[in-house]
Amino acid sequence: MATFTFYIRDDRYSVPTLAIVNTNTEVAARVLATKRLLESMHHTAVDVYEGEDLRFSLTLGEGDRRLQ
């Protein structure tokens, strides 16, 4: 089990929201980070760390959100 730290950037706040996530793989962390990114129209990016190492960042650009 690995521990990942998500820093969720939100256009309403000057500091990112912190989330600690335990998953079995980095792929599972990527799935969870994608869900967090898409759960609010205010989320603009998620930076994912394992320990002090940045593993990946997910971002949304202009027009990436789809109306449902």
C-alpha cells in the first residue's frame, strides 16, 4: 500500500486543498486524482506526490469540461 498526497488547485482559493490517499498502485492514484479533478468545476489541477516526489500532475484547460 502506497500513500499519495494530492494537492488540489481550486480557482476559489489561494492555497491548494490537501488530500492523503492510500492506494495499491500509481494507476489507482491517477484514477482517484482524475475523479477529484472532475468533481468540481472549480478544480483546475491536481498535483500528486508520493513522499517528496512529484509523480504526476493533472490539469484542465479552457474547454476541457463537458456539460452534461
